[in-house]
Amino acid sequence: MSSTILVTGGTGFLGSYILKELVEKGYKVRALYRNKKALPWIPDAITHAVEWVEGDILDVVSLEDAMGGIDAVIHSAAVVSFAPEDRASMYQMNVEGTANVVNMALEKEVKRMVHISSVAALGRNLAGGMVNEDKKWEDSKVNTHYARSKFKAELQVWRGISEGLDAVILNPSTILGYGDWHQSSCAIFRQVYTGFRWYTDGVNGFVDVEDVARAAVILLESGISEQRFIVNADNWSFRQLQETIAAGFGKKGPDKEAGPFMLGLAWRLEKIKTFFTGRKGLLSRESARVARSRTLFSGEKLLQALPGFSFTPLEQTIKKACEKYIGTVHAGKKP
């Protein structure tokens, strides 16, 4: 297979699994990186097979070099944060960075682009309920600044499509799997492992990281264009998620419900803790609102578009991830 694929965000959680999927399918893979770091969840053979190019999607000169001679780009680079202090850099990376990728793809006449967005870009509302690809964005206090940044990033992709870019958009729900449990959604596993006992009555969509990577590559190979696809395996309550993770670790599950008052107190205490320690926590005012939201996501359109594709059951995803996290901890390493 002669096609060369550029992956942005290749050192991230999802991006690294996309690299693995591409290499294993025989593609020539190029990855843009800012800080080359170890990817403990990816075999060395995969990282060695990738052509690593130092650069940044905010640096158009390095981006131009990285896009030279490629056939397609999978754009997965993004900042995910609910911390107020990260908002400016998040908007810059997610919106301006995506605009740069789109513009350079058009300039270089790249044949194909897969944009990794998020279900957050579809927007939530106070009423919750089922969301599919036809959902129109509406301003709501339930929408985080991350959601707004991803919505605006998608607008750049749709603009590129109107200018002739052959592109497709993926909207994954919360991604689960083995990775660096100090970052992204992997932190949920660390939180449960360390004995976090609180739960909320919120409901959200979840999906296996390997399923998202597989879907991204299959859609890359498809003739589907000018469409978006929600990538969601199932809709679970946060309590069910935490209980299943706890069972995978052989630990006691959450047994204390965090209502509005407790959540309000918790995110304020977390903010004070961050101020004194400099270490960011999982909980903020925005993430507390999401934790109480009851929003469901439909992955039916993807299943209909990709015959033979199926989602990994979340129980299986969590069991596999917990075993890997435990093995890493027992080996004396940091997940």
C-alpha cells in the first residue's frame, strides 16, 4: 500500500491508536509531534514504523513541511480541558489549528481528510435526551468551552468542504481504554483506582478507543464525504461506569451520590487545591455540569454506513483496560 497518511495528535491517547491501526494495515504513516514522548500503550514496532516530524499545527511552516507528499490526513490534535486557565490555548489549538490544517490540505491538494471532532461539538441542552447527527448547535450553559471550541473547529472543516476538500467528520463520545491515566478520559480509571466514592445521576455516551481508531481508518478508506458520524458504543450512567471500573480493579464501587450542592462544593474545593498545588484536578464548574447532564448519543448511522463494523461491549473494554493498568502498576511503572 503506497498511500502516505499524516496524523496530527499522534502522541495523544486516540492519535496513538490511530497510528497503530494505520501501520498494521500497511500504510506509510507520518506523525506530527511537538514533544516526542514515550507511548507505553503502543508496541515499539509501531512507533519505529512511523515517520516522526517535529512541528505544530499552529506553525504553518512546519505544517507545510509535514504535509508535503502525503495522500491524506487524519486530524486528531486537540486540547481537552475544562480548566478556565486553559481556555485561550484550547481555542487557539482547536479552532485556529484546525483552520491551519484545512487550509494547508487545500493548498497541498491533499486527497482526503478525516477530522476527529467530538459529540461535544453537537451541543447539549438542559433537557438532555437522545442526540444524533442531525442535532443543531444551540447555546446552553451545559455546553463547555471545550464543546464550543470543537463546534467552531468543525465549522472550519465544513468551510474547507465547501472549498473542495474531501473530508469526513467523526464525533466520538467519551473514549475509554488504556493510556496515560493522568490525562484525558483515562483519568477516570485512576480516580476509581484510588478509591473515589462519589457518583452522580448523569448519563453519557462511551466508546472503546480502538473502535474509534478503527472507524477513523475505515472511513478514511471509504468514499463517504461531507458527512459526520457519531462514534458511540453505549449510553451509561456515570455510576454504572464507575462501578464497572471498580469491579475491574477488584475495588469497592461508589456509594455516595453527589447532588448539586455537593458537586458545587467539590469543584470549589478542587479549585482551591489546584491554586495551592498547581496540579489540575478532574472536577471544575463545567465538568460538574456535564456530570449531571443526562444526554444519550446514537451510533446507528455509523453502523448502517459501515457494514460489518460493530462496537466492543463496554464491559469488555473496561475489563481489558483495568487488567493493563493493574499490570503496569504491579510492574512498578506509571500508567
